Amino acid sequence: MKKVVFGLLIAMSFTLVSCLDDDDGYSLGNYWIGFGILQEEDGTSVFAMDDDTKLKPIGWDHHSGWNDDFTPGSRVWINYTVLGDDKDEDGKISTYFVRVNEVRKILKKGILDLTPENADSIGNDPIIVQDVWMTDSLLNFQLKYWGYHKVHFLNLVNNPDNTSSEEGTVKLELRHNANGDAESYPYSAFVSFSLNQLRVEGMDSIKVEITSTDYEDVDHTYKKVFNYSDLELP
């Protein structure tokens, strides 16, 4: 299981300073924040963003956080400043040239099948879901939890004992293992789970129902539709 890095994006603000459609042009004082996937084109790193824009870095802040852990396919959160753009034949912007102010690698993993062998390590500790959304084949969570100094683990689990409330719906559990950590400080984290393994031949979408349990021992249910009719397998 992959680690959840403590303090990841604590108290992160998602307020956009300006809009990419600003008619006044681009200013070095403006910045944007978003999620995307790191890709490589002709040996150059580019970011395919969740809003279908493409970012091509031409400058980096010395403290941006970029390192060798970033590889093609990495899920990222990025803070950037637009320096220019490139338009296609129809005059539509196809690429933004940007300075990367800060970039963080977001935990990305698949669905884990619950078995007698891994049941103890999956954990049943509470977790607070602040937001959940779909991006293509990724199910994304913004989470809050309490901890101190130990490594925590997060998983999206397929429990074979579960039965869905709706026929044809895949029921999953968001599970948290706090590793016996003290609940001293609040932490925030983002995690993305690939749903590609849920694809069913002959179907173009499936319903997904996710449950979680918070610190008041209250169960929460989130329903999403994974539509893969126009999505190619990575």
C-alpha cells in the first residue's frame, strides 16, 4: 500500500486569482490551481489537466517541489502562472505555456479486493470526506483526518460480502488505517482511484456506490456513474 504523506496540501486554497479567458492578457501576478496527469510529448513534460487544457512548462520556481518521483502517468496538483498560449488552425487555444510555481504528486491507486489475508491491514479507522468527484476513469477524494506522526493508509476496497442497494451497482468502501496514530492534529489529503478494473465488456457505464465512516461513527454514501464509452484504457 502506498503512503499518505502527512500535511499534504494542508489548508490549501482553491480560489483562482483570475480566469484563463481574461481579455487583458496574462500577468506574472496571476496564478491558477488544478489537477492533472503528467504526460510526455517528444521528450518534454506536459500536464493534461482535468478541464481538458494542456500545460507546457517553460519555467519552474526553484521551490516548486519537482523531483525524480514524477513520472508519466503521475497524478498531480499544480499551481501555475500562464505566460502565453498556442492556438490551433481554428484559433482555439490548444496549449498554455506556463511557469510552474508548485507541483505536488497526488496518491493514485487502484481498487483493492478485501481478503482474509489483508483484512487486518486495511483498517477501519474513521475518515472525513470533504469532496468527491469523477474525472474520466478516476474517482477523486478530498479528505480530512486526524493524526500525529505515523504513516496512514487509504484504500478503496471491494468487499465481496457487500450487496448494493441497487441492482447492477458496484459497492465499494473507502477505508482508512491510521496505524495506531494519535489524533492530535487535523490533516488534509487528496487521493485518486482508478476504476478501470470495474469495466464490463458489452457495457459503456456502471454505477458505483461508495461508503465511508466519519469520526462520529456516521456512515456516508456517495453515488457516482463511471461512463467509459469514450475512454480508452491507459
